[in-house]
Amino acid sequence: MAASSSSVKPSDHSSPAEETEEETEFCRGFKDANAFVKHGLGAVVAATKASAALPAAGDEFDLYRSFPAFQQFCAAQGDRLLHGMSQIMQHHGCRSHMSDRNRLTGLEDRFDLVVDSNDAVLEKVGILLDEASGVSRTQQPVMPAGYQPPKIVVSSWNRRGENVEETFHLLHAKNIQRPQLKFKDKVDNSNTPFVSRIFIKPNAVKPLPSCECVKKPERPEDLDVPAALVDFIHQQRTKEHVDDMFSHPYQYELDHVVMPESLKCKPEVQMYKPLAESTCQFINTLDDLVALNEKLAKVSEFAVDLEHHSYRSFLGITCLMQISTREEDFLIDTLELRSEMYILNETFTDPAIMKVFHGADSDIEWLQKDFGLYVVNMFDTHHAARCLNLGRNSLDHLLKVYCSVNSDKRYQLADWRIRPLPDEMLKYAQADTHYLLYVYDRVRADLYDTGNSQPTLIQQVWAKSRDLSLKKYVKPIFTEDSYMELYRKQKKSFNMQQLAAFRLLYTWRDKLGREDDESTGYVLPNHMMMKIAEELPKEPQGIIACCNPTPALVRQQINELHQLLKQARETPLLKVCAQTNTRCYVSFVLEEEEEAAAPAHLTVAQQKAHSIMGSFENPFRMYLSSKDIHISKNAKYDPSSKIYEIRNRWKLQSVEQQQKEAQEKRQAKEQAKKAQGTDNTAEAKQAGQKRERAASDTSVADQSTKPAQKKQKKKNVQEPEVPEQDFKPFDYSQSNFKIFAGKSKESSQFDPNRQAHGPKQKVLTCFETTSIYGYRNICLV
């Protein structure tokens, strides 16, 4: 009856309250902001998929563009998009002249309008988000009641509402004294491999390698070794020591560790204390740390978690460690006890004590890097959640499923360098490990039940956790090709000037980050670095314009960055392949050429043989790209294309050069004719003298002199032969390219003799000093 009555109520006339709810909806057709955001996200995803399905630039797009219907459709959709963008810009009070059809500057003007509009819209969005989160830029920061600020201002606080009892949210930290300055051991940001900081190995089955073998050994058995083998033996021993120095110190122990017997049976779930009733001790002295190590040595398991900071440090620093037992919780100030944390190796490497982590991929590396701590016998609840197929593997999801606790992730990305830590951040850090042992019992029980009362799944999770303990920290090493990895991820195509700028900026950022112990994201974020390298601003103001907001170190080093970009612009203008970093030199021909391609009906082996035979005809093919280079014929005659502009500019600038070459040819022909005339007169005089001296032998002399005169004339007309020389590879860096514009197939193949002495071929020489040299040499992707 209750169900039936409830079903009848909606059919009645709506009450005034319901009418007001319908009238006060968030937007037309959307009840609240979440529905609007979901709809907008779906529209953006659909638009992205549709844009990816469009014909790609090149042959495919040119093919579709040849159809009038496709051109009309593109024009109609383009006008529709421009109209929609203009309306959005007008709504936000921006300039909206998107319908400008200027062929030369229209595209650049539209791009500038879009950039300006995006900046204005994003700025408004940021202001509205700050207001929605309770941030008022006009109010002064308010500190919580009872909080005693230190001498140095370490944080900014903002009150969310007018009610004093409401919680305070840490937004960001300002003016924090760098904790690196207090470290006893200076942070090692050198460009060298990471060396373990461990010098004492508790619970060792295999001891640490001794450091005596670093020096040249002097052993009795070495006295009988020949002198030529002494250095070789020393190198082999040193190599073994280096291998041990960079290996995992507990690799032998982890390879021989055995799963505890307690994991082979179904556990008894032990209830946890409420977070409010449990005690938490903050440890920041050496005596308290030693006492904690003694307590941990008496338990059979404990939970561990870390809080890390990576924005104001090149390699990152671990700021806090949370440890929880069945009875109490501990928070360790790792910034204060950084040099003494190695004491915990006694319990962290004890195979009889289980260490419970959640998502320890990064924690294992941070423990090695900052403290020289290693873990033996670990259980990762993240891998357990994956085996149970819980849908989500995060810690907050496990707490909600097993403990019915909604974890607060407000301080997940907070600046944990703040000292002293506020109470709310301490409670947040304590909650990360307080429930973890109870979750550890529950997931083991579920794994045991899921595995049909067999410890198979538990053993699988434990084996994955052991493999995770073998993970070694690897320091980022800078090499000459390090920038190419980031360049490939961006999926952009840079020419040689842009790539040179990107390489110089990447090197400058890495060097400055190591020296000042700042992260690369703080020195210069990736998207800003890509923007500067792409734009290549000529003035320092242009560099600042590419960064919004401008990083502090960029403003300080603006002159140095300006010199780096100036150096990059001096690089020859070429285009680089993003995958192989090869350079392909291509010459734009003035007239159409027919390319000698292998027939399509040939097999793969025959096509390879055809290309090999072609390499003998043109030895310079080996220096070009293996892929066929295609330039659209329509682009040569399209006034809006860059090729059309280069082609016309090239013709205008080459007229004078053609005239000079024609004049030189005429002068050479005239000189050859004059030389031929003088030779003929001299031969005639000599022939007359011979006839007068040998009158009796006229018949014989006539027969012998006529063939000789014919041969002599042919030799005078014929040009001197070119001596044969050994083939040498063509040096592109020290020679001028020649563009052969013949229409025949023979002109497309390079023949040194024919190109040098062919009388009917058009030869156009483009020197490196011309302004179009950069446009002509282009490397295709």
C-alpha cells in the first residue's frame, strides 16, 4: 500500500515547491552543474572523435578536395564553426571578427583572436572556481583559532564561510624555508648513476661487498702473474665491485625469502579502534626514533605510508612517514630525521615482520633514495584489490568497502614541507595507515575464500609484492638525446631551428634544476617550453608572452634564454622527422617532373632489386629518405599554399642568375669559334708548303693529308674528355645544390657527365646565400 500510494503522488498536480524547483534549474534542460558537465564532456569527446575521422592532410585530403561537394561541405561547416565561435566570444566580451576572409592575414588574425579569447575565458573560469571554493582575493588570510604561527610565515589559510566552526583548507604554501638547507647530507643532483646510501646491512644473509677492492689489490697470488695481465685482472675485479655497488643490497635475501606460515591460512579479522580514540605520536628526535624501532621489533606486522613533495626539488623529498601497529599510530618527521632513518632497516628488512603497504611502487623508490631503507617481506593491498576485481583499487575505495569510512582527500596534494603541521593534516596522515591493517585482514580473508579455501591467490599477491621490493631507484640521467624522448611524446613536427631551440631549452632547464634543486616543472613546464621553441620569439618580451604565468626563474634568466633562442635561429632551416631524427634534403623543382617508380605489379623482392639498381644509376639516393617524397601538383598552383609563394619568389630571384649564365655561355661559344678559326688558317699554310716541297708525290700526299685534316678538324671541334676518377660520396655541407628542371625521365636521375656537358638542359644554381635556401631544404616527416 505504501508503494502504491507513493506511485500515485507524482501523477497529482505538482505543488508550488516543485514548480519553483523546475523554474530554478541550473540551465535549460539540465538540473544541476554535474548534468551539464557530463553533457559537455560527451559533446567534446564526440567532436574529438569526429575530427580524428576527417581526411588527413596530404594525398588523402587532396583527393577529397577535388570533389566540389566535399569543398562545399567543408566551407559550410567552417562558416558554422566560425559563427559559433564568434557568438561565444561576443558572450564573453571579446573581439569576434572571425568571418574575415583575407587570404594573407586572415588565418593568423583568427588564431590570435582564439588565443586572446581563451586567455580571457580561462581567467574568468579561474576566478569563478576560486569563488566557488570559498577563496576571496579581497579578504586577508585568516588563521585558525589557537594556532601559533612561527616566526617564518609558512602557509596561507582561507576561511570557507562566515561560520567560525567550519574547517579551514590549505590551498598553497608560501615563503617556506627550504628544508634542503638543513640536511646534513647534501642532496646529490649530479648527473651520475644512483649509489645506495646503505652502509650497514641488518638481517643480512649475504654481507655487503667490501670497499677494499676499489684500490688496486696486492695479493700473494698476483706476484706470479705476468705484468700484462695485472691490469686486466684489476679491471675485472673493479667491474665486479661496480656491479655489486649498483645492485640491490637485499636481492639475495629477497630471492630466498619464504612466505610466512600465517599467510597460508584464513586470518582472524581483528577490529580496529576508531580514529578519534587511537593515540598518535609525532616523532622528530633520535631517541623517539630508536624507541619506535624497538616497538616495531616486537610486533608481527605494521602498516607504512609516505608523504612526498616533488615540486620544489629536482629529485623530490620525502616529508613524512606514517607507521601504524595494532595499538597505536606514529608520524615521523623525515625532514628532521633524514640522516638517521637508516635505523629502521633493522625492522624493515626483518623477514619475520610483515610490512603492509598500499600502492608501494613509488614508496619503495623513495625509501631507497632518501633514507637507504629496504623492505623484505611486504604485502601490497593494491595488488590484492586487483586480484579481487573490486572495480577500483584505490585506498579510499577499500576504506569505504571494508570500513565504511569516507576518506578526506583534501590534503592529498598539499605541501607537506610545512612545519609545524596543522592538526587537520596530521589527522589526514594518520588515517592513511590507521585502517590499513584491518583492510589487510579483510582482503586476505576474501582472497582465501575466492581461492576455494586455498592460499593460491594470497601467494600470488605476496609474490608480486616481493617482486616490487626488488625494484631499484634509478636517477634520471641527462644525455645528448634526452630531449628527443619528450619531443616524441608531444607529437609535434619541428624544423631544425625549432628543434635546436627545444634542445637548448631542455639542457638549460636540466642544468638549472640540478644546480638550484628545483623540479623541471617549476623551472619551465613542458607546455611552455614547447610553446617557446615553436614560436622562436625574437625579443625577451616574446618569451614572457609564451609563459602564462611566467616562472620566476624564467624572469631571472630571461637574457640567457634570449641568447639561446638567438643561437637556435642561426641553425639552417630544415624539417626533422620526429621518430628517427633523420634529415631529408629535398629540392622544389620549377617544372613538373616524372618520377621513375618501380612498377606496382612487381613482387617485394623485385621492387627491392629495382631500388638497388636505381642506386647505381643515382649514387646520391643513399643519402635521401627511403620513403617516396610526394608534392601535390595542385599546391604549386594554389595561391594560398606556401609552395606557390616559394615558387614565384624563386623564379623572380633566379632571373638575374639565369641571365648571367646565358651571357657566360655566349662568351664561351664566341671564344671557341675564334680559336677554331685561327687553327684552320695555320693548317692551310702548312698544307701549302708541303705541296710545294713534294711535287713528285702529289697523289700519295693528297690521299694521306685529307684524312688527317678531317681527323684534326674533328679533334678541334670535340671538347676535351673528362678524366675518370674514383667515386667519392657527395658532401652536402660543402656544395651548392643544383635543381634540374627537365621533363624527361633521364633528368630525374643524376648523371655527373651528362649534367655537366649536356647542351639542352636547363640548370639553375641556388647558392646558400640566397634567402630561399632555407625554404628549399626541407626534411619530410
